[in-house]
Amino acid sequence: MTGWGSHLIGKIENGELDAAAALFPAGKIFPENIVGVSIGKMEPVVDIDGTLIDDPPGLGPITRAM
């Protein structure tokens, strides 16, 4: 299942998903029936000229798997 974070949270609320991993800003407040747990933090990567660097800081394992 793919989708934006808020879309996935809606699917959890509707019982369509049991869990989801998504990126949210620090301090995100979730609905009462949703438990959010931080599993880490990521620094933003800005791609100014459209050529993503080979190994962005903190994203190495993710980008190499793509």
C-alpha cells in the first residue's frame, strides 16, 4: 500500500490498514485512536538542479535500495 501520510492514517482509522510507516513533522498530533511512534529523524535534502546526489545524508540505505 502506498500513499501520503495523511491518506494512510485515514485508512488506519477506517480499518483498511493495521499499521503504516510514514514521515510526519516533529510534533505531529494524531487522532485519539492512532498511536504514533518516532523511529528516527531525517534531515531534509534539497535538490536544486534536479540531480539528486548519489548518497544523501541519512538516506543512503533507502536510496541504494531503489
